[in-house]
Amino acid sequence: QVQLVESGGGLVQPGGSLRLACAASGVTFSITRMSWYRQAPGKQRELVARISTGGSTKYADSVKGRFTISRDNAENTVYLQMNSLKPEDTAVYYCNAVRVVSMSEYWGQGTQVTVSS
């Protein structure tokens, strides 16, 4: 059974930083593409950042230069370092995993990030 457990969300002031983590189990992590999505109230879920099995990364234009996605295959964990946070970054952040062989997709339960003074 695949499980994705996010952690690290919370309340932060504008300009602050947070680091999200997503621990995966039940999946061969090294052959799993990992992504972070977010969904703000009243908006569609959107891709924030993605990291391939080989370490290639992709970012939404709105977070380029501020967010960094990384993965630790030994710890089966993907991270999202978020710097220079803005109120418009407020959303529920979801971890997403895709097995590249079967394209099976899995989601975490989400973690709330609130950027407010």
C-alpha cells in the first residue's frame, strides 16, 4: 500500500521560509516521479514543482527562484524548500507520486501553508 505523508506546513509571515517534506512508503522511490501541487480556496489544483527519477526539475513560473524541490532516495523523501513566501502562496500543498513504469498515481493528504502577517 502506497502512503505519502506530508509535513512542515504552517503559518509564516510574508518573506519567510518553510520546508515541506513528503515521506513515501510502499513504493520503489527511486523510480517514482515526485511532485508538489497546491490548491488555494476557490482555485484549481496546480503544479508547483516536479522532480524526475534522474533529478531533473520543473517549476511553476510563479515560484521559480523562490522554491526548490529535492529528493533523498535513501530516505524515500521529497522536499520543497520555500523561500520569500508571499500571501498568494497560501494553499494546501499536496505531494504526488507517479510510478514511471505503470504511471500509477498517488496523493498525500495535504498540508496547509498560510502566509500572512
